[in-house]
Amino acid sequence: MTRVEEREWVFKIIFGNLFDSQMDLQEIFDNYGLDFNKDGFIYKSLSSYLNEKEIINQILIEELGKNSFNRLNKIDKSILSLSINEIKFLAIPASVSINEAVNISKKYAAQDSYKYINSVLGSIVRKGM
């Protein structure tokens, strides 16, 4: 599985987690038919996201404001959370993560959501997250 495919799986699982706050990684991997590999990108990314979800949400609230955060659709919230997690907690270069977030947005989100995703992430990174 390529890194792009792994990142898409992480996005899909984060999206699903917004509806069902499953915390057991083994169960998550089993439910999606993924290989449970503690050294793999999917495991590291999901583990980090689950541990840091409150901080990630706080970063988004500070950037967007509480009302806009609460109205943010779940697809965009999942993409933004994925990218913030990668940049802040997984040491993925911001340019790489933002580019991948834009690509995921073009594939899964509303037609022009990628512009919003790019703008929000760019602003967060410029402020030094």
C-alpha cells in the first residue's frame, strides 16, 4: 500500500471516528480489514490522532472560532485534523501534508473545499501552530 493510500485510510477512519468514537486500535484495524502493524504509518498516525485529538480540535477552534468549528462539515474536519496531526505530531513537512490534504479534499470533499482546506492549513502553519 502506498503512502497516499495509507493516508486515505487514516482520513476515512478519522471521518468514521467522528460518528463512532472507537478508541481501540486493534478493533479499528479489524473492522477495516487492515493489517495491524505498530511500525506502520496508519497505526502511528491513528495512534497519534487519538491521543492528540483534543489539542488538534483546539488548534482548529483557535483558527476558525468556536461557531465555525462547530459548523465545519465532517469531511473537512477530518482532512484538517489529519493534516494538523501529521504536521504537529508526526513531523511530516507542512508542504507535503497540506498538498496531500488538498488532494484528498479534491477527491472526497465538496467541489471547492480544497481551497478552504489549503487556506486554513496555510494560516495555521504561518502562525507557527
